[in-house]
Amino acid sequence: MSSGFPDWTRAYLLIGSHEGELIPVYVDEDGHLYAALQGEYEGQLRTIALDDQGRISAFIIDSTDAWGQMLSVGNAELAARLGSSIRHDRRGQLIYSNDFSQGWGSVLREVFGTGSSVSLDCANSETGGYSAKLVSGTEPGGCARIYGRVPYLPKTLTGFAVRYMTETDYGYLRFSLVHYDGDVIAYARIKYDLSDKSLWLIQPGGSWLQFAENVEIPVVDGLYHYFKLVIDPINGKYCRLLMNNATYDLSDYSCWVSTEENNPCILFSVYLYGRSGYNDVIYVDNLTITVSEPT
């Protein structure tokens, strides 16, 4: 029954019964409960173990199919796999996802140059039936950009993932993940230059540093590539970058950090910078933001 008082004015004592005896449930100094999870297997209680990240490892399976045959992968596991919005790297807690199937949502657009545009496209998509079509302008520096803000302030490692398909050659692609905590801004930006197949990151002060070369990301119509950047905004550090099946350890590099009052949020963006004289085209799908990423 409600007492009419706010929750923080009330205290509760949790008591559990064990072998007929009532035992109080204790908490640690932060108020967190400790528990041992056990399950019965062949008449014995087995304790559920955790991996080195403190996560439960488990198989989600159906015992039998419609004909009574034992399954190793059942409908439950299949639904869990197909229901995930994270296409390759399943680490991290998902707090934002957009596959453009419901329109733009909170995603904003910006263009520069003759013929540049950003539009929803139903002819090309990885999932959901739609993608964001970015067309660069023909002038030098002509570009197209999509970006958005997530009003969330995690004190954890943060990831930004995106799928994209390239229809034409282009100048370079730029991916940005910016963390605002109210007082400090941590900028993390990655650039892929198609002309010399190199990867760059932005350093403190705003200068660019090449950290990888001979990176093959082919321009193939119909092939969606995978990008995921993870940063540590609290310590102002890069963590790792995933480009298709390659992983780059960026933990030795610092983000560009500045002090400025702002509204706490995460800002993400994808830029297409085209070649002079061309209207280059890419398609972007499945934007995701994750927190609580492992180191």
C-alpha cells in the first residue's frame, strides 16, 4: 500500500527463506544485491558462471521442433539473432537504432555544392526497406551529411556503428562520434581516404593522423560495409575501430577534448566528401549507438 511519501523516505528489509529459516538479504556498500544464480541439471544444483566481462554465457534453444526432433538451434535462438539491430559486433548495450524504415526520425541533413542532396531511398537498403542516400556536390569540398543527437549521458565506453554501400568512387568518408557531458566535449573522428586507401583519426588540437594504410574497402554496388568506432569519453581516449572484418586497436590515441558548457548528449554523423566535378553517391543504413562497451 502506498504511504503517500516518496520512495527515498522509506526503507525496506528484504528477507528470504532458506531451509525453513528467515535470512535477511544484504547489500554491498553501494546498495547492490549479491546473488548466486543456480539451476538444476540431472538432479544437481549447478552455479551459472560468468565470463571475464561479468556476463552470463547461455544457449537459447528449443528442446524439440514440431515433429519432436531435438534441435541445436531453435526458434528462440533464431528470433534472438534476427532481432538484434547490431549486425556484426554484438558487444555493448544498444540505446539508439535507426534503419530509416520509419522515416528520418531524429536524423538531420546537411549538403554543400551543386547537385548535392540527402534523401530517403527505397531502391537500396540492407534492412527495413529504406536507406539514406547521400549525394555530394560537384564543387571542391562538395559534401553531404547526416547527423543526430542522442540525449543520454553514459559514464561508460560508447560505440557508434553504421552500415553503408558505395555506388560510385568518392573523395573520402568521415565518421564522427562526439560526447558532451555538460562541461567537457570529446571529439572522435575517423576518415577513410579512397584515393590512397588510408585511415585517419583526429588528434587533440584538430590535426589528422594516419594510422593505417592499404585498407581495401571496395566500391561494389549492393555490398554493405560495416563501421564501428568505440571511444572512452571519460578519459578522452579512442578504444577500437571495426571496418568490415578488420579491427584496429586505437587505445594509444587521445581524442580532441575541449572545455565548454553544453547540453549532455552524444552526437554522431556520417559525411560523404565527393570528387571535384562529380556527384558521388553512398547509401547509409542501420545507425546504432551503444554504451557499456567492454574494453
